[in-house]
Amino acid sequence: MKSQLQGGGAFAALSREITEAVERTDPWIVSIDARGGFPTSGVVWSEGIVVAANHTLVREGDLTVRFPDGARTSVGVAGRDPGSDLAVLKLDTGKRPTAPVDAAAEPAAGELVLAVGRNSEHGLRASLGVIGGVGGQWQTARGASIDRYILLDLSTFPGFSGGPLVDAEARVLGINTTGLSRHSGVAIPVSTVERVVKELSERGHVRRGYLGVGLYPLALPAHLRASLKIEGDGGLMIIGVEEGGPAARGGILLGDVIVALDGKPIEDHEALQSRLGTESVGKRLAITVLRGDRLVQASVEIGERPARGQ
Amino acid sequence: MIPDPAALGRDRAAPEPEAATVLIVAASAVERAGLERLLAANPGIRVVGSARDPLEARELARRLAPEVLLVAGSALLPRGPDSGFGGAAGVGVVLLDREAAAAHRGLNAVLPPDAASREIIGAVYAAAGGLFVSPAPRGGGAARGARPETALTAREVQVLRMMAEGLPNKTIASDLGITSHTVKFHIASILSKLGASSRTEAVTLGLRRGLILL
């Protein structure tokens, strides 16, 4: 009400607030030249760490990072996670401010948000829109588990990926990317970014759990579900076992049908993948399999998914 | 000569008490012995008898009440309303036959006669549990298989697994020591064989066919 009484009314006041919010992001958004003349955006996430979108960093080394104060640094990529489309650069960020992240934020559909990016010479670019939709944990096509689905309803200008999604207080709600969905931009929530950044800065890649099995999804007959008290409708039949792999060492046999992991039903590949995140590596988990017409419990120490590309 | 089922049971080396019970139906003595040895190697499976023709199979199935019939050749399938199997509540049937699927509804699995022992064992387990399964298209360069036209080569499986990791063509090419052009060629072939319209879909289908390990 107060702003309406001042010059310009509510519209002008809103405009001023938006401009101010964009200006507040200026100190910690960098521009990265990693693909010959088409710069992309990055966020100074913490001291010495810049987060960017993996798919925009075409070159492996000799990337030029431009800070808002005009300083330039040449760096290589310290770690990549194609699964979540995040990458980490390690460089001297000096005493520059880092992004104010809001890990506890609960973004809601319809909330006014800004996507901000930096295009080398032309400074900041901003797009105002709303959060188009919010969902629970989801699985990317490349097997990464993202804590929350944040669909963006705003324009995805060139260089937008790797930039932040900020709320009205200019706090970071996530990192934007067009690399995870063919249909629209999404934001990777802060909690997922923090988890991935920790793995990438420590190891250069994100560890994923691994059983060493090939699986075929099937529907379980109702009489079997009823007689054995199986919660889910489906299971995953083991049609390939890696010799000496984690599942083989745990006594899992060809033909077994996985129906639960640590007591929770596993009905399809997505459910299993979401349970084989970084935190599962090295843990011993109880796998319930249907063998013949009875349930058998196997104890399997989850391995680390081998990176064939390394 | 029909073997005495009781004696057969006693002669087996300490099978698990809850093992899946199987009756083998095969025309030749060599086949019967081969399949018996193959199954006997697995402690979770107990062979309760074997028959050489549909009549004998029907008779033994009635007496021994096996959970699964393993039949070598569709000509040996016991037929008729009183054959006592083929339904969800009856005996599970695994058929080894070149002429697959369509004509044999109600069978728990139809495998090619040259199926690997682990495939036969897997199918027997599945049938004992009342499941219906089909053999996976072969990967890993094995040229055998029910649908050879859709089988991925060893190299294609390798490329598919790297695609699943989200690696770009350039990285796949340099890791495998081949050109990007060749990688694109492999990917086109993978998409066509899997019936996928994108890399993402190919990875999803590869997972569901067990080509990408979890």
C-alpha cells in the first residue's frame, strides 16, 4: 500500500524491485567462454568454486571465466556430472561474494522468479517468469536423482544454462538448465547442487551405486503378490549378472526377481536407480528377491558404478 | 522304461527342501540326460522325472505333480483339456523350440533350443513362480538368439553403455579410439535396432532389455 502512495504506483514499484533483485545477483554471476564465442553463465557457489551447466562446457580445458569486475581467469573443468548436467570449476575467486543460497526454500507453482545470466560484454541478462510447476524427486534420463522438480515458465535466452533461478529476495533457488528436458527449462534445486558440487570438487565425478545386473521389468501375478505379501505390482528379473560383481558376491542368481530393497518395493528400473545414489555406495543393503515361488533375502554390499569413459 | 520317481528323488544329492520341481519331456535319451544334468547342477531345482512323449508326460505329471514341465519341442506338448497344465493355476511350462511364441499361448516361456543353461534355469525359476518371461535380445556380440536382427554387437553395447553415462560423442570416440563419424554410425544402428527415436529413449530401452547394467 505504501508504495502505491509514492510516485509511479504499484507497477513502477514492482519494476524497481525486479531491477534491484537483478542487480543484487551481479557480484556472483560469471560468464564462461567454453564453446568458441557463445559464452555461458556460471555461479560463484562458494570460495574457489564456480558451478555451471555441464552441457554448455564443450571444451575440457582453457576455459575463460570473466568476473563482473572485469577480471579474467583461464581454467579447466574440475568435475562433470552429465546425470544432473552440472559441472564444477575450481579457481581463485578471491574475496568476491558468493551466491546467497536458500537451501530451505519451498518454491511453489506460480511464484514470481528471475532467471539471470551473464553474456560476456553485454552484462547481465534477466528473464522474469513464474515457476511453472513443482514436483517431488525425479530421475533424469541419465540416471541422476534430482531432489525436486522445478519447471520454469520464462524465456530461456542464450547462455541461460548455468545461471541462477532467484526469488524476489534475489536468493538462489536453483541452477537453470535446458540440458535435462527437451521441452522446457528446469532448475536444479539447491540441495541437489550442493550434493553434486561436494562430489565433483572431491572426486571429479559423481559416484553411483552399482549391483552389476541386467534387469527385465515384469508384472507379478496377483496370487503370488497376495500369498507372499509383496507390496509392489511389478519386479525386476535378473537376466544378466556381472561375474564377481556386487550382486553376484551377495548370492543373487540369474532368474531372481528383485521385489524390494531394504524393505521398500522396487517395481521398475527408475525405482531401483533412485535407490542407487551416491549415498548407497559401500553400504550393505537387504535385497528381497522372488526365487521360484518364495522370497529370499540377500545382503549385498553396493559397489560403485564403473565409469567406462574414464 | 519309466524311472521310479521315488528312487529318483532319493538319489539326488541333498536338494533344497523347497526346490522347484521339474519334469523333463524330451524325445531322445541324450536330450533328457543333458537337460537333467543341466538342471541338477542348480540346488534350487529338483528334477522329479523325465518322459519321452506327451502320453508319458501326462501320466507322470499327474503322479508326480511337478511345478514345471520343461518340454524339448512343441510336438511333445501334452494336449487336450485333461492335460492338466497351461493355466495360471496349473503346472508351469517352459518350451524349447525354434518356432517361438504365438502358437503357444499359456506357456510360461519359449526359448530357442540353443538357449544358454542360465536362460533355461532362469525360465524354470520364473515358471515355478507363475511368471511369464521371454528371452532377451542378445547383446555382447553373441550371434545366436531369437531375434538376431535386433541383437546389438559388442561394440554397440559398449557405445550404448557410454551413452547411458551421458558421455558426448567426442568423448566416446576418443575413449574407444575411433572417429566421431564411426560413433554416429554406431548410434544410428543402436537407435534403429532398439526402435528408439532419441539417445534418451535408447538408454531407457537398453536398461529395460538388461543391456545397461545397474
